[in-house]
Amino acid sequence: ASSPTSASSIGQGRRLPALTKMLSMADWAALARTKEEVSEEVRIAIVAKYTEKDAEGKAYTGDTYLSVTKALDHAAVFVGRKLVIVWVDAEDLQTDEGSEAFQGAMEGLRSVDGILVPGGFGDRGVEGKIVSCGFARTNKKPFLGICLGFQMAAVEFARSVLEVEGATSEEFDAENTRPHVLRYMPEVSKEYMGGTMVLGARRILLQPGSMASKLYGGLTELAERQRHRYEISEKYIDQFEAAGMHFVGRDPSGERMEVLELDAAFEHPFFLGTQCHPEFKSRPGWPSPPFLGLLLAAKGGAAAVQEGLQQCLRRGYAPHYLPSHSPTIDKCVKKR
């Protein structure tokens, strides 16, 4: 891509920095050609809860996950692959293991090159999402968890690796009968649902040298958009870290976990979770870094990821990830 424009004039002569690196017409033409000509497929499962079933009983969705599918497409074009999405109904993964629905959902997970578990609210389908997180982790399938997907990856790890029996989120256990590895955030109301989430751009500090930092072109401080009410409980953070689930992204206080990766000892090609919603900042020609990582791994495994990370560092970052490009980022401060 060409270098970023210096400024844009917006309303009454006010000048703001360009939101991203601009693509030339030649860049757009190359993207269009790639999308039109590419034939080699990459198959990604989206383990969704907001789905319907077609006449053959297969899960599908309309525009519910449109931002996610567009971000996947941006990344697929960037790595030179034709995206094929396999919809997996999360509720099918929590039916009896001998059922046709469960076996069909598992076949969907086995048939793909990568697995994405997107966001959502409520307890419907969450046990199925946990099953998919465990499948991706133990079978070394490239994995990306977003928001609820990030949280359920932590729950699965707590149950299976930390051996915290019955581990769950406070969201799904209001009566407090099970261990909560995720808790309600202290600064939001439990009584009123309107306007009580962490919303909008927030700062994330990435560990230098982490896979996430490299995907973002070497950035160690960035802004991504948030939409959630629950967070990793501080009671379990040390246990997670000691067992190999590393929180390489945190908020400026260091107390809220934002990005997770698995330790190299797991020999997993790509396992990343983000509390934020990186799909919202994905652009043609500048795919969302976490999505790019997933597609690199789905395309060519660990070797493709390592090569891609070096290319990301050489290419640098897109300006729209800089905190300075989010004017409202410091308007809402965390209260503890």
C-alpha cells in the first residue's frame, strides 16, 4: 500500500489525521484481481449461536456476523485464498455425543483449516463453544476467539488444564454455585442493562515480542473497540500464566486481561483470543491482525505464521490502531 495521507479536511476547516494508510487505484485493482482469480480454498468454521437451519438441517446465518465474515474475507484475500465459511451451531455441540446433530457439528470442526468462536451474550450455546475451544486446542487447529470466544477459551483451559471443576463465568452462574474464572466488571451495574457495558475504543498494552504485537506490526500500545461486561477473574491469572495460557495484552492498569496466547510448549500453530472486537477495524488491504494470523495459520500452519509475522513487522502498523486516532479513548476511565 502507498504511504498514508498527511491529513483530511473535515467540516469547518477542522483537520484530522488520516484514519488509515490509503490504497492507490493500483492497490485496489490488485485486490480485485486476487479476489476474482484466486481458486485455492481455505475453510474456516464459525461456531455461532445466532443461527438458523436450512432445509437440509445445516446451520447458517444472515448478517448477524457480517463484520466477522468481512474481516475473514479481507484476510483470506490478503493471503491469496478463497474463503469458505462452515457454520457450526454451538447448540449442536452440547447435544448427546451420539446424536446426529453432535456428530454433524464435530465433522464440521474436523473438516476445516481453522476455527473462529465469535462474541455473544447469554448462556445458550456456551457449552458448545467451550467444546469447540477444547477441540481447537487439543487438535492444534488454528483458533481465534473473540469476546465471548476469548472468555470460553479461558473457561475450557481452566476446566481441562487447571482442573478447576465446573469453572464458568459469573454471567452463567448468578447464584454463585461454581468457580468463576470470569467475573462481572466492578465498574458496571448489575441492575441496569442499558449503557452498562465497556464500549468503544480502549487502550491495550501488548507484551513486546508476543505474537499479537508482531501481528500489529510491532505495536505495544494500540486501541481496539470493546463491547463486554465480564473479565478474567484476578484470582486465577497467576494459575493461567503458570500453566501456559499467557495474557500478552492487558489494559493500562495491568488488571484487565485483553489478549491471550498459548505458550510455545503447546506447539500450537495459532491460538489467540481477544476480549476486544478486532473485526470492527478490518479494512481491505489492511486486514485485522488477529484475523490475518488465523488465516496465515489456516493457509500454511506454524511456518506460514512465522513468515507472516516477519512480513507484518516489515510492513509496519496501520495508523488506525494508534490510540491517538481514537478521540474518545480517554473519555471513559476504569473505576475500581
